[in-house]
Amino acid sequence: MSDIVCRPGAGPRPLEPRISGEVLDWVNELRSIWDALGLSMNEFASMHPIDKGTISRYLSGQRVPRDRWFLDKLLAILIDRGKPVTPAVREYLTELHLRALQVAHPHEYRIRLINDELEIALTGKLEAERYARALEEQLAERSRQVQELTDDKGRLRAAWDADHAAMQADYERLTQEIDDIAGQLRLARERAMRAERRCRELEGFLDRMDTYAAADEDGASAPLEMRREFAAAHQAMERGTAFGWMTSVGPGFQISAPSRAICGLLGLKYEELNGSYLLADPLLGRLQTIMGNFGEWSLIIGMLTNSALAAWRSDSSYPHSAARVNNFFDWLNRYVTVNYEEVSAQVERAPAELVDGDSSRNELRRCLAAAVGKAEWPPFNSNRNNTMRVHIVSHPLLPTGVARFEKVAKPFYSGDQVIGYEVTWNAEHGDEVASKLIRLVLAGFGIGDGSITKTA
């Protein structure tokens, strides 16, 4: 650490034996900073809310602090004494600290990561709220000016001919500004609400993290790594060109991060699809309109939903979403009852073995009976049934033909539990009509030219 000049200090106790390399690198730098300060442990402890024993454990490598407070305080004292600390040095020390904390105390490392993310989310929330307040003030000011102009308009009616053009221009300009600011205010409030929801999610996640304190350290990083992979897939889906979305396994199967390609294919806006549910409109109604095998699709979703009920009912949020699930089964019963002949025909037209290979037409027959209350639902296997046939028969870019897609759901696990799916739509067995539709949708976004000679 070239930017901090070290000199002998009060001499902390020897390093902890069998210390790991990451912790050793951290402790060596920490001791260098301590030596540069020239403070004794008693002096430091008397000025700050920390005891001498804790300082000693930090400097010997017996304990790695979870929070940034200790390092930040030492660097602040250096800066107060005229010893500058560059951003590069601060970043280097922070990286050493995190690596040491991950090796020495994995659980506290995970809590530190979530706390850091929560701090960022809180900052975003405060900025969004501050921006919303500023827009509210601007809106109030523009409204006041419009009112003044309206009053002037009445008082100056006699001179209207001379001033009409200027006053009308001002009136229209201010009215447009009000509309613009109102739109920005609405977006700012939505940002604040999203930030607030994210804060609540992170706070709840921190509470649940405490239950993992006694977990085996060799395996404890696996759930966190999977959550990181799920978050990375979420970001890639929203920003990429794949036809798909992310689905959570919570009550109702909430959809998030729909790509612009799937929004274009379905004819739905991002704001309509993002945050909606697999078991409800707008997706349910839209698929019913454009699919040729909607009955087959709805039966498989019914089987999936029925198998998820046990886990959902143990979820603390289930009472708030139970109505959505009950409404779906009520709707499914009515839909299949009214359209029984058509749905039955779709089941019989399905291949003997469905796309996954080890699920069969017989399972669809059992689902059909279950939907009208004549049998129990067959169990859903998360290692199967992850591919579904989706046949589009109505789309403005393809006036004729059937675009045969297969919807693939890649599961993400936390331990033995599926926490979500990465859902993508692809041409079923390279179906030519579906491939053409994919190219035409992408061409609408300036990706390719929609030529039939190109591959999807």
C-alpha cells in the first residue's frame, strides 16, 4: 500500500496461527495502517465505541470486522493527520477486507453483501423521492402561473385582440410543460415505489439470512451463488434479444424482466407484462387469443400450479395472493367445461410423448379430467414438463400458417428448492413459420432485416 507511510506502533499481539492467505494479506495492511497512526489500543478505544480486546483480535487476524466502520475510521484519522488516502488505495483495502471476510466468516460476508445492496437501494429510494418532491414543486409553480394567466385573461378581455397571440402561446407552452412534468412526476413516483419494494425485499432477505447462521460453510455459498446466477440471468434477459422472461416460483408465478422481443411477439407493452402473473391477465387473455393449442397449455399450467400449492401455502405472502390462485382454478374449470370438446381434441392431437420425452398424452388426459373436477391432478415434476408447445395461429406479422414454438423453462435451485425459471421461446424443431416470425419481430427492432434466408 504505497500511499500510506508506516512507522512502528504500539505492537499488537502476534498473528493468529494457521491464518489463511486472504486474512494474512488483510491483517498485514491493517497493521501497517495501525503502525502509521502511532496510537495505542487504549487510546483508540477511549475515543471510539470499541473495546481493546476487539481491536486486538482484528490486528491479530483472529477476527475480521464485518462492517466498514473500523477501516473507515482508521483512514479518516490518517487523512486528519495530513496523510492522503487515494481512492485506489481505499478500493484496494476494501477488496482485501471483503476477501478476508469471505474466507474467515462466510455468513457475515453474505450479510455484508446484502447490507451493501440495501444501502444502494435506500440511496436510490431517497434520490427518487427527492426528485419527485422537486417535480411536485415545479408542477405547483406551473399551475400557479396558469391560474395567474387565466385571471389575467378575464381582466384583460377588452385588450384581447392585441395580446391574444402572445397569451395563447404562453398558455399552451405552460400547459404542455404541466403535461410533461406530470408525466415525469408519475415516472419518478413509480421509481420511488420500485425502490421501496426493493428495500422491503432486501430487508426480508436479510432476516431470512439469519436462519443460515449454523449452515455448513462448505455448502453455504451455493444458495448465494445460485441467487447471483438468477440475478445475472434476469439482467441478461431484460437487456438481450432472446424471446422470454423470468418467472419466480412464489404464489401466482410472477413474471419479470420480459425482453422487448417477447413483448413484440405477444403484442404487450413491457409495463403490462413486467410484474404480471402467469395465472392472470394480460398474459392469460393474450395467449387465449393467439394460440391454437391454448387448452393444452392451460392444462399443463394447472398441473404446475396444483403441485406448487403446498409450498405456496407455507409462504407468508400467500394470504394476499390466494384469491389470484383460486380465481385461476375457477377460470380454468369454466373454460374447460365450456370448451370441453375443443380442449379434448387438442389433447388427442398432442403427440403420444410430449416435448420433454418422458411425459405423455395420458398425463394431459388426467389434467383434463382434473380441470372439470372428475380426477386428481397428476404431480408435476420440476425435472420434467419444463418444455411446452406453444402454437401461434393469430399474429399480424403472419396472416396465415401456424408458428410452432416450444417454451423452455430452465429452473434455478437454492438447495433442493426451485426459486425461479428462465423462460425462452424457440422455434419447435426449427419450425420454418416460427423462425420467420422470430426474424420479423427482431427486424422491427432493427435487428436483422427479417429476410427469409436468415436463420433465427
